[in-house]
Amino acid sequence: MLRVVTTAPEIASSEPNSTDTTAAAPTGAPLASVGRRIAEELGVRESQVRAAVELLDAGSTVPFIARYRKEVTGGLDDAQLRQLDERLSYLRELDERRGAIIESIRGQGKLDDALLQQLMLAETKARLEDIYLPYKPKRRTKAQIAREAGHEPVADALINDPTTDPAQYTAEQLDGARAILVERFAEDADLVGELRELMWNRGQITSTVRPGKEEAGAKFADYFEFSEPFHKLPSHRVLALLRGEKEDVLTLHLEPDTEEPEPGERSIYEGRIAVRFGIADKGRPADSWLLDTVRWAWRTKLQVSLGIDTRMRLRQAAEKDAVDVFAANLRDLLLAAPAGTRTTMGLDPGYRTGVKVAVVDATGKVVATEVIYPHKPQGQTEKSLAVLGALVARFGVELIAIGNGTASRETDALAAELISRIPENKPTKIVVSEAGASVYSASAYASQELPDMDVSLRGAVSIARRLQDPLAELVKIDPKSIGVGQYQHDVSETLLARSLGAVVEDAVNAVGVDVNTASVPLLSRVSGIASSVAESIVAHRDQHGPFRSRTALLDVPRLGPKAFEQCAGFLRIRGGDDPLDTSAVHPEAYPVVRRILESTGRGMSELIGNTTVLRALRPAEFTDEKFGVPTVTDIISELEKPGRDPRPEFKTAEFAAGVEKVADLKPGMVLEGVVTNVAAFGAFVDVGVHQDGLVHVSAMSHSFVKDPREVVKSGDVVKVKVLEVDVARQRIGLSLRLDDEPGAPAKNERGGNRGQGGGRQGGDGKQRQNGQGRQQQGRGQGNQRRNAPAPSGSMADALRRAGFGQ
């Protein structure tokens, strides 16, 4: 993450050994340090924040700090450290901007102690810019022209003494005075901040369909006549509205109030401006003119600028929520249970172009590829079964991974027939997400990894490998292409990349990486290892053979002591010279293990995995000046189960026999399925019929559910009841509450109707069952101007409200 060192004037913190996280006014008036502000936000001690900042600034990564520097930070976890890192960047940028503004105003000769104090106490970028606005260099305005023409004394006379009669001035003087006062009102930082919050809490967004766009924009039908308060709009509705506007289907209006003032009455905003500047209708000569100026300032200046601010606030909040949803789903997908080192056959389904077949051995090495044509138009079923059967027998295939794209169900049936014909040692078939497989197939890395293989066959290889180890395979794909996001193409590329990159980094380091088998993309996600260093590791491995110890990594070009410190604990060497190299114990802590061995009088092989001995140890007896109780406790736990994988045990859903398409579903059926995606409004579940069903958040539990991820996450195997089926629209309504009755209005304990739906278009161009990349747009259950509540069971409406995946 980019680190910006503050350029604002600073004084030293009252605490010793402070970092550059403290800023204060040059007058000596103290400002709460960056560290103190972050500590308050995280609910931790400032010393913990200061220690973490020092480590981050020294080049340590979040996974390294969270795992191996617990004593230093007081046990801050990776989530807290990520939040700290993000806030640190923001606050440093704030201080840098503060410093630039102070210098700009000082250069104009307008900086006094009061203004400086205001600037130093500004806690947000918006507040800082509000204060700076009157001093910000700008093009010549009407107010500047009026001042140059000598009209400012007129403005001062009227505002300071309303008994002054405007009639004594010319029209030109009054116009100039009005321009000056309008600018004065609009550049009052306290007033602008007050009105901004007032508008956020009282205003609403409204949308209408543009003439002639009803048919072309049918996917936005729920927004053709729509309104909802700003502060109640969920992220997916904001992004849907903005997309509808971008596609020239919707016209959006940001209304400052949900109720229009009565004719002749002034708005609450005009009232606030008037109060701020002591303007009131007391029958004085200038009162009417001043009140008209207030109205003019609001309608032509402040309402416009605050509308822009509100739109930006809506977009930024919606983007953050959407990115959070994407990140949570990506984390679940990356940390899904691996099938492990078992020979696997990958099937990439297709009709006309055939089913692409790839067999990979236990290490993921490709040992065979084929293309078969079991489906229409060729229909070579028996020939295809013979080819598959020969591959299973020749290589001892244990698992069959079937991509969930076009022709997936037919290919699944083919695999079932194949298995039925195998007398013993039958392989297990699993339908897996092929999201992003086509992106990988055409990537530069795939060309390097599988140079002599046709692009179409690379997808089958990826499908097989992602069943063996989802994390190791998915890191080869740009996270955005994995497609478990909500309106992912409508959010900030920078924000999305930063967030998803952090998720991948945390997932990879939580699991650990076998340095002797890992790919360059996987190694480059390990703490402290850049892409160039990852390439050097693989080149060294190819040239000199497998690494026998972690310390041998120091022989790799460009992998210096700092990089070794950061990465060593996350790299695994299986079957090497030191059993500890298989564990998450960092090499720097090996002396602690030696002390434990001496204390117990056992050898390494006798100690590792010896639960009885290890659990009897007292961590405090093995601490020293560097390693405290938290680290020693971790070391003992790691020795009990070295190299443990935090991912869950591999299991698969059993799809119901005879249920192969949406038309086979009947309300009341109870089926087993796999959660493929979780959104703010519910979860999508694959029940094996080419289209996922939607479990709306209100159908997840008998108690109120605020966040669907509290109940399920991507990859979970669940039982669901079919509530509604719309064959024409390929929509499926499901419930996790197996006692729900089909067709009945479903409400949780807090109330609220349920809508269901399912199915979408894949992010990489194929039709998906697992829900990667949805085309539907629309709103959630918001306030509509037509005040017509969505009927229970309206699946199409629910999916339009979802607006998921684009």
C-alpha cells in the first residue's frame, strides 16, 4: 500500500519513541495524533497502533505482523491490521493535504491563528476542503468581478444593517452585492457541513424512465418510478440506479427533502442559511432582498454543490459495500475445502465443440488430454464413455471434476453413467465452479505453464486442479475475473484491486505454501515475496532441484534477509532436512523449540504430534526477551499439528436423482445444494439444475438475520426447500427453513416479505449455475413512490432488486 509521509507541521508526541503519526498546529495547540485516532476507532491502545505503524513502515506485511509479532503489537489480528493500514494511509494523505493547504493560504498572506486552528482540527478531507474553499485559487467569479467593481461595500451595508434601503443602489450594484453574498454563504465551512448532513438525512433520490426506453430498459423496471431516502439506500440499489442512468434508461434526481415546502414557505435549508447570517423578515427595507439572496444562494449554488457531494457519498459508500461483499465471497472461495493430492479428471463441458478432458496426477501435473463429443449434435456417447473409462483405468482417477458451464448437467449424467460401469474403485464426481477458467486459459501465465496445449484444453486442466486445491489454482486468475462480486464492474478499480489483493494475500498466508511445488502466482502472494523473487525461486528450484531447508532460500537471487524474514514462516518444505520446516514455526523461533526439546528430554520425532506432552507444557517457562507467551503458545500448538490446514474438510453435495432442470423442480421439494454466492440480500444455491436458486435473507432463519454470511458462506453444503419455481424465467425460490410452506408469505420475526430468484450470466461469457456475474439489475425493498409493495414470491422482482454480479 502506498505510504504518504505527512508534510503537515508536527510536534513530538508526549509518548517516547513516537513515529510520524502525530501532527499539531505550529502554534503548539495539540491535535490528537493519527495513532490516537486509529486506536480509538479500533478500540485498542495507542501503543499497539504505534508499534504496528513502525513495523508497516519498516516493510513488514500484515500477515507477518499478525502471525509473528504478536508481542510487539499486543496481539492485533489481521483484520485489525488491515483496517489500521487503510486508516493510516487515509490520515496521512489528509495530513499531506492539510500541509499543502496551509502553505497555499500562508502564501496568500491570509493565514492567522484562528484559521490555522480550524485547519488543524479538520478530521476529514471534506471538512478540510470546506475550510479551504474561500482561499482556493479559482477562475474569476461573478463575486470577484463585483469586488473589483467596488460593490463589496454595498453587500456589507445590506447584510450588516438591514435597515439600509436597497432602492438607493443601482441594479448593477445590487447584482454585484448579491453575487458577493452568495459566494460568502457558499464558502462558510460550518454552514456547508451542517447543510450537507441535513441533506443526507432529509433528502431522497428519485428515478424515472426516459421516454421510449421502457422496453429496452426493462431490466430496470423497478426503477421506472422510484424514490428512497439517501441514508436508507443499500449499495446494490445505488449502483443499479447509477448504471440505469449511465445506460440512458433512467433519469435521476437528488431531492434535498422528502417533502416540498408549501407555496410561499421557505425550505429548511434556506432557513438555516438565514439563521447563520442573522437574516430574518422583520419588515426592514433590506429583509426581503436578503431573503431572496438566501433563496438564490441555495437554489443556484449550495443545492447544486451539495447534490454533487451527496452523489459522491452515495457512490463511495455503495462501492465500499460492494467491494466488501466481493471480498467476503472471494475469501470463502479461496479457503474452500481442497480435495487434496488425488488423481483428478477435469471435464470442461460443451455441446458442438465437445467436452474437453484433462487428467492431472496427485501433484497437478497433466498426464493426458482428450476431446470427446457425447452430446448433440455428434451424440458419440458410447465412444466417449470408452475414452473416459480407459483414462480412469490407466491413471487410477479418483475424482472427476465437472465444470458448471454449458452442458454441465448432461456431462454430469455422462460421468454418472461412467461410474456405474466401473466395478470397483469408483471415482467420485463433483460439479465445480469454472468461473474464470476461460480467463486463465488465455492468460500469459497459462501459455507459459502449458505452452504446447490448446487453449480450450487448459480450461479442463484448471477445473481439475481447482478441485484438488482451489486456492493454488485460483491465485492464477485476476480476482476480479473470479466473479463473486456485486456490481463489480461499477466500482473503483483501485479500491477493488486493493481489497481483493489483501484477501488473496491473507488466504495464501493463512494456509501456507509448499515452496517445492508452488507456482509463481502462488509464491508471489506469500508475505515478502514479489513476482520477480517468485520467478527466481522457481528458476532456482528447476535448476538445482527441490529445496531441502528454509535457509536454502537465502541462496535464491534477490531474496535477501528482509524478504526471508517475511516469507520463511509461510513456506513449507516437506520431507526436508528439518521437520520444523514443514510447520508454521518461524526459523527465528527454532531456538525456542530446542529449549522445549531439552526440557522434555525428547527428540523432534518424539515431540511432534505428542499431544500429551505438549499440552502439559507451560508456555511461560520458554519465553525470553524476544518471544513471549503468545508466540510460545502458537509454537506449542503448531508442534501438536504441524502444518495444519485451516480449511474445512472436503465434502460434496449429493444432487437429487432425476432433478436435472428447472422444470423438474416442484414446490415443497427438499434438496441438497452448494452455496455459490452470498449477497447482502441473500444467498444463491446450486441444486444441480443449471440455475441457482435464491434464498432470500428473510428465508434463512426464524430469527432476524442482518448479514446472510452469519448463516452461510460460499461453498457450504446446505439443505433447502423449494418454495417457488418460474420455469419461463428460470427463477427458483428457496428457503433454508425446511418447515416453510410453498407459496405462503414468508416473514421472519421482524417481518418483511420475501422474494426469490436465481440464475445469471457468467462473468466470462458462459452460462453459469454457480452465480458468477449476474446480469439482473434493480432495486431492493425500498420505498416506492407508487407505494406498491412487492408481492411475496415475486422472483423476477427479487432478482432485479438484487442487481448482482456486474
